[in-house]
Amino acid sequence: MRSVIVHGTGQVSVDTVPDPTLPGPDGAVVAVTATAICGSDLHFYDGDLPFYPVALGHEVVGRVVEVGPDVRRVRVGDRVMVASVAGCGECRGCLAGDPVTCVKGGQVFGSGTGLGGGQSELLGVPAADFQLHVLPEDPAELSDEAALLLTDNLGTGWAGAQRADIPPGGTVVVLGLGAVGLCAVRSALALGAGRVLAVDPVGGRVERAVASGATAVEGPTVEAVLEATGGLGADAVIDAVATDGSMTDAFGAVRAGGTISVVGIHDLEPFPLPLLMGVYRSVTLRMTTAPVHRTWRDLVPLVRHGRLDATGIFTHTFDLDDAADAYAAVAARSAEVLKVRLTPGA
């Protein structure tokens, strides 16, 4: 099969690799019909996570083509989406819908941890009854693009907003307005934020957030947020970037007693955590990847019934064979290219 492989910083190719085998009696093999590039994939592409070679991709929609004898809920031919984070499906953490806390160790597809990459023609999926969510046959009920967002980005934005402890009518700052940040903007508003202040150095991305209901922040972030909040700071800050600069801004922009919710992926270098500021100002710091399965309970019906908008985030589609061009386009971090879908084709 064909699979997107990163061999080094900026080095992407589509290689022919062995087809995945059934990953155990409870596993399945999915033929990928749509996949996507996530901002966290860029950490491998940019060299922040230099683990090479690595088959990338953890956002997958497809058709089940094989199941193990212990699979009960999923059948061959089902249209499915794959949770980006995989767990055993049986432990306390997984039963709570949070494979991040799986006692056997939650893993992300396409991260070099032993699971295959989803930017491929086929994907082996362990614990299929847990990892896979069966989609309506009619894409009009839940489109491939909406489903791809539900595998990661929308769930991450939703979890980031939930863990931000947003008070009813409160003020939230979202740092970074890529796909996850834009999903966090929409999620914060859906969860009762009165005002979301949107921050990104790319003006066009700020405009997208404003179209989703946010308020643009202009100028140095901390000063602008303090001015917008009468010197108090925001009730919550969602950091969808997680660089040293964005983390520093988060601590400076949050009010005393507020919460910083980090869903961006930091690099391997340690961050100089301002503990004294955090202690004296009673700041709560939370960090997570998305508990995807648990978010599905809320998000699937909200998206299906139009209560949470999942449109307008994907901007481009590339054939899988053109993955190198697709990565270069996403890595430019422009206003025009926000989220890219890859299609394996025939």
C-alpha cells in the first residue's frame, strides 16, 4: 500500500510499504477513504519531534475491510471514523472514554509509537469495537470532513474548552487559530463563554475566528487582553500552540484564579514554568490531548443536528500522492490554507 512517510525535517514521500495485518482478534483493518494533516503532524515535519522515519496521520475516515473474530459491534463494509488516540478498550480509563489514561498506555496513530499512520491506503486498528465509531451511510448526515474533525481537532478544541473552567458569560482567550484553535473558539462559545478573544499572528486566521463569533485581539497579546478586560485578565486561556511564547502569554493574560488549558503540542525542550506567578495568583494549569471517545458522546449529536458548526475549517484537498505539496502548503501557516484533506484515490 501507499503511505506518507517523513524521513527528516521537511522530507516527505509517499512510499510503498507492506499492507497492515489484522492487529489481533479484536482488531480491524480499515480502507482509508479520507484522512487529514493535523497541526501536530507538523512537529515531525518541522523537526520538533525528530523521530524518523515515521508514518504519519491520525485523522481517518474509511470502510472496514476485515475484522477479527472477537469484534462484535463493527462489521465489514461499515463506514467508520477512527479515534486518533487508541487504548485497550477495557480498562478504567478507556471505559471512561479517555484512552489517554489507558493503563496499558494510550497511543496516537501515526506518531511512531507502534501504531500505523492513517495517511495511508489501509490502517490496522486494534480494539476495533472501542476505536471505531460507525457513521451514517449517507454523508449528508455526517460528512467526511465533519467526521475527520471529530477524530481529533474538534474533540481537542472541545476538551480544551471544557477543561478551561469557563464561567457562564466569561471571557476566554484562544491562542493560535489553526484548526484546533478555531474549534476551540466554537466550543468555548457553545459551552457558555460570553466573549472569546482570538489571537494569531496571521490576520486571515483571526478573520475566520471572528466569523465564528470571536473578537479580534490586536497588538501584544498580554497588553491587549488586559486592556479588553479592564486590567483583570481573562477567566480562561486556551493555548492551541504551546510554544514558549504562547505559554508565557497565557500566564500573563489569565486573571487571578483563572485557568490555562493547554492543547497545543510543545517541542521537546523544557518550558521555564513561572511557578511563583502561578502560586501567588492561584492559576490552574491543565494539559491534555483529547479524550476523543468521551467527546463523541457530546459532539456527534451536536454536529449531526447542526448545533455545533463543523464547516469552513477544511480549505484544501490533495491526492495522497501529492502529500509533499500538501505538507509544504500547511507548513506555510497562511490564512489561505487552514486544514487539508488527503484522499488515497484509486
